[in-house]
Amino acid sequence: MSVENKYRERLMEGILSTGLMALAALFTKSKTRKGLKDIAWKLKNDPAAKAAWEDLKIARANMEQKLDSYCDRFPDSPYCRK
């Protein structure tokens, strides 16, 4: 097999693998989009999901407040560098 044929085969393998990856990404994107739409619908219409989302917001606000006081006490911590 000549050197030219080896390079041609490698090029074709690369094109095929890239094409297959692009095709897989297309299916993944559509499934991700569908999943996100489903989650958005549940957050909008399910009372338990709404309550959980509000609890998450409150917990995040409390965590941010605690992190600010932590950074006041330990300014050299790697978590406090901005």
C-alpha cells in the first residue's frame, strides 16, 4: 500500500468519525431540548415542583449570604478570590 493510500484512508476515517459525531450530537441536542421543555412544563404546572424551586432559591440565597460572611472571616481562602 502506498503512502498516498494510507493518508487517504486516514482522511476518510477522520471524515467518517467526525460525521458520526456530528450526527450523534444532533440527536443529543434534540433529546436535550425535549428534556428541557419537559422540565419547564413541570416547573410551570406542578405545585410540588414549584415549591421545590422556591426552596432551592431560598437555600441558594442563604448559601450566598453565608459565603459572604465566610469571605469576610477568611479573605485568603481560594473560595473567596474574585
